[in-house]
Amino acid sequence: MRVFAFLAGMIVCATLRAQTNITVAADGSGQFKSLQAAIMAVPSGSAANSVIIHIKPGVYHELIYVQREKSFFHLIGDGAANTVITFNLYAGMTNLDGKPLGTFKTPTATIDADNFSADNITFENSAGPVGQALAIRVDGDHAAFHHCRFQGWQDTMLLNRGREYFSDCYIAGHVDFIFGAATAWFENCQIHCLRPGYITAASTPADQPYGFVFSHCQIDGADGAKTFLGRPWRIHASVMWLNCQMSEVVRPEGWFDWKKPESHDTVRYGEFNSSGPGGNSSARVPWSRQLTAEEAKSITAERVLEADGL
């Protein structure tokens, strides 16, 4: 079985041979002061010649769009605490026609291209608890994020389609802050709940084998936060938690049906070996599953992210 190079971080290693290297620096010491300007300055990369954009420390107040034609782009920051991309659009804002902006036009960063990766960067929507406000939207296939932070409140991350891999990332929010129809694997990530709410709102298509899979992740939260592991945006939602540490912020019942009782027969919600005060399975809703060791063993990043046979 062919395995995505990004699973082992090799997508970044491969780019070290690339000829296209750009540096962005807010202080003017790079070729560009604006990340978006750097993205628009070069054409698509390729597997043999990726585009690497190094982003020096700074807070970049701008909207980022990696358009469909900009494949094989790799953004490398100087540490997530030092390289911050931020903006503050939210759904209730009005556009030039006086109409609400809407959820899907709020992302600080929109990744529409395939074969994208980001390392050591914070993606933030700083609008605060004012409703839907996305830090990032991913529509491309084969996207990888390593040592990144995603900060928002409601709807922090829209993983709309394709396949994504997240390793050693920090994700913060309080309502549906990881949502969408994509297939995504989260490895060793910290999920931080800011207020009572829901971590996931998957809209996995019925014929898609996997939705969101969390492996060896940690769930924690602010004082007073209580969260559900997920609720179904669409009734075939698929979310799995494997070997995850869950603090007391996780509600005993685990999952919420979003007042869609028909979803009890269709959702694919499962856990294996959850630990910590919130990992007790005895009070979980009956329409979720505790996986067997054999079932859990078969759910690997390689299998999940290659599930469509590509």
C-alpha cells in the first residue's frame, strides 16, 4: 500500500531539495513583508520542485488564500508561538451589500490547493466568542500540519473535503470547533475547550469510510468547561478517539445527537482505551461504541488516509 509521504513528515524533507525558497518577514528583512504577497508571487510547485515559504517571527494580520493552482506549497514558521497569522472576520459581520458575511467566508486561512503543508505556525481567528469565526478552512487533498496552533471559539477549523494529517498540534475552541466532511487524522494533539460545547461536528458522507480520527491526543479545558466529544452535523458523522487522555471537561455521556434521533442508527462514533476522568465509558450514550482491541489496531493513519484507494 502506498503511504502518503506526509505521514512521516517526509513531505517537508523532500522540499529541502526544492529550488523555490522564499522568505517572508514582517520587519522587512525578507523578500516579502506579506505572506499572501509571497504566495501570489510564484506559480504552482511540483513533487520534484516544491515551493517553500519561510515565515520569520511576527504577527501577520492578513487573510491567506492558497488557491487551487498553488499545489506543493509548504509554509514553515519559526515556532507557533512566534509566527502568528491572524484575522478577525465572523459570520455576523455585514458585507458591502449589508448582508451577513456567513460562516464560510470568515477563515483567516483558506487552503484550496492539494499537497500543502504547514509547520510551526499559529492560525488564529481573533474575533472572540461572537459566533462562527474560522481560523482555517481546508478544501485541498493531501494537507499536513505539524506543530501548529489553531485558535478560535466557534468553528475554529473547517476540514471541508480531502484528507488531512495533524501531528503535535494545539486546537482551541468551544462549539463545533473541528467540523466538516474531510477525512483527518490527529496524532498527539492537544484539544483545548474554552467553554461548554462540542469538539467535533462531522458531516462525513455515508460512503466515506472514515471522518475524524484522534490518536493519542489530550483533551483539556478552561475552568467550568464541559464538552461533548461530538455531535453530528450530518447523520453519518464518523469520529473515533483512540488511546486519548480526557480530563473532566468531557461529559460522561460523551456524545450529543443534535436532536436528530435518526442519527442513532447512522453515526459512527467510537472510542478505544480512553483514559482520565473524562474517559470513563460506563455512562456513554448507547448509540456510540467502545471498540475492541482488534478493531482499534486496524485503524491506522495509513489505512484511514488511503481509504479511497488513491
